[in-house]
Amino acid sequence: MSVPSDDSISAPCIFLGNFDQGIQLSPRVFVPNIDDAFVGRTVGALALKCMEVAPRAVHLIGPDEAAVLYQPLPPSYAEYCERLYGYVPLVFSPRRQYENLEEPLSLLTWVLEDERLLAEIARFGSERGLVLDPFIGNPLVFDLARRTGLPVSGISERDVLRGVVGDLNDKALFQVVCRELGIPVVPSVHVTGWDALVAEAESQFKRNDAVMLRRSRAAGGLGNCEVSSAIVRAARCETVRAYLERALTPREEWSTETVLVEPVLNIVASPGALYHAAPDGRVAAVTIADQVIENMCFLGSEYPTACDSSLRRRMTELGMRYAEAFVAMGGVGYFNVDWGITDAGDLVAFESNARYTGCIHGLEAMRRLGASDACAWSNDALKVHPSTRFEKVDAFLRRDGIGWNNDRKEGVVATIPPAGVGQKKTIGCIAIASTRARVAELRASMTAFARSTFSGS
């Protein structure tokens, strides 16, 4: 069954937002402490992923603001941003660089260790009256505030210290709240401990020949595990238990964290509804965009959602019902509700993320370029050959004429310069146009370009 859609929709479902001055954000030093969104040690490939996507932050800051990144912005990409927006984004970064993949990544720790950087941030922020705006609330943000003399936006220190951030991002607690509010969720069983997890997974698998496991405090789809007969056979495992013993790593996190054990639903669309809660408790519904998901991991967004008007109204109504609980729990700032639409047309809420989400930089880029009423598609994980430099990406955008054209208000914007190690690098982009058909053409061009970097063409 296809998702009910309104073919006439050509613009993102923006109800309120900083796009029309509905959200008043204080001028800030944005701190994308993405590593703090993950439970446990952020190391290896996960740490590298945090560093890869962090440059999205430059699309969130204006000419009198700044961002603190894990590493300096490539000069060629800074020049590209100047051509795009009319100013070079100001970026701070610590001296310390990530070299040992076994070492936990922590942007805030590295910044706090860098006296020169602290002085620069303090001077720049105090001269302009800026606030520190973190990607996600964390106690170290307030240490940074004391070291720089700058205030912090978002969830208060008292609430951060009493665990509000973790609670607001907890999938199990989210379900508890939703059930109390009459918001439909997946019929999950919440378990803690390895033996209970395996027993419940085996029980549901026996009934349905499939089961989904979701760690309650994991992020980015990294704590999800689907089990089916085909998956177990492909792994050459004899039993569900054997497969789980191999697949669920690190075992400590799966053993100690609450895990949602639930049926595998046939989801045909995954809209994400974005909101913003002001310090005074007022909540603005910003937009609904369809998530681009691959292997249970978020890649990007499609704006606007393809859902029809009745589904959009339903998501907005139920989302604002949850928003009241979000504020009552101490929530401030951006948050979302991730929805799923089944093949039967049923709407279910999966989780909420109390932080900057992956669709915001695309919305901000569109707003700054005067294209808030356009259609768009973003991808934060387009793979290119490891030798690919941003100059090659920029040359392709210019040569083929698919780069941003301000007169036509359409084109591809490079949102992340090439980054990463190993056999592939990652780039990010957003394709913007007045119609879905033109967005699809631009998307196809970028996908073809990425493939071409491996063939040398």
C-alpha cells in the first residue's frame, strides 16, 4: 500500500519556525557535541561519523555567529560557503585531533583542555552577546559556560544534572508517556538484562517468525536489531540466541539498558515532525519531513512529507499533545517525534529526539537561500572515493550547472565537504527545486557523480 499523499503539495509543511520569525533563537556559538548523543564510548567508526557530519553546523550560523567543530573547515569549503551565503562562516576548533580510534571522542572535553580556544570563544562571544547552543544538553556545556562567561541556551543545568536529557531521549519512557496520552506506539515489551532480552526475543520470534529489538537510549539507529529467519540463516546461526550473541555488541550495553522487544512492522514511510520549545514553555511546530533511512540508519530528509493532509493534521495534533509532556519534563529547544506509517495506513510513534536533528540544517540552508517554500532532498552520507577533495565536488556543481542557482532558486547545495578515512569518504548535499520531479533529477546527478569518483570518470 502506498502512503496517502497530496500530489498538490509543493512546499514543506512549515507551521511556525524561525523561517517566519515564529522561533526567536538567541545569537549563538553553536557547539555540535554530536558524540554526546550516544550512550557509552563514542569510538572508531561512530566517532568518525560524528566528525564527518559536524560541518553541517555552518548552515546554522549567521555572519555574527560561530560554530565549534572537531576540526578546521577546509578553506575551499569556507570559500564555497561565502559564495553561497555572502560571508565566511566563523569556525573554532581545538588543537587536539582525533588520531587513536580506540580513544573516546569528546568535543567538549577537547575544548575545555584548550586554553587558547577558550579565550577566543570567550572574547568573540562576549563582544557580540552570544550564548552557547549545544547540539544536545550535557553537563560539560555548563563547565564551558563558566570558563568562557557565556550563558547556555536549552535545557537548564539543574535539569541536565538530574538526567532530563537522557529521559527525553529514552524510547521506553517515550512509549510510557505516549500510552498515557493516547498516542499510538508499537506494542513493545520492555526488558532489562541479557536473559530476559533473549527469552522475550525467542518468544516473539516463535510467534511471528521475526522480532525487532531497540535499545532505549541508543541513537542514530545504531541500537536497532531486526531478527528474521532469513537473517539468522544468512548469519549461519542455528538459533535466535546464537544470532543475538553474535549480533548484539557491545554486550554490556544490551545487557544493562532497557530494550524494547517488539513485532516487525511493515513501514512504508517514516515522517519526522520537528518542534521547538521556548524557555517560557511555548511550543512551535516547525515542519514534517520524510526521513531517508537505509539499514535502519538515518541518511537524510525529503521535504515536504508525502503524507496527505489528514495524516499531517493527525501527526501535528498528537505531536503537540506530546509536546506538553516534553515541556513538563523540563524540555527546552528543538525536539522531534519520529513516526511510522504501516502498509495498513496506521500511524505509530517510534521515538523522540531532544536535540538538533538531521533535518534542521537543510531547513536553515533553504531559509537562508530564500527557498523555504521549495521541495528538497538531503543526504548526509553520500560515499565518494577517498581521494575526492571538495574542489572536485565544487567543480562538478559548477561545470554541470546543477549547483545552486540563486536566480532560479534551485540546485544542489553541498552541505558537508568530503571527510572520513578508509576506502570511502562521505559528502553531504541537499537538492532544492520547486517540484519533486526536478529534485529527483538533481538527486540522480549527485548520485551519479558520487559513483563516478570510483571509476575515475
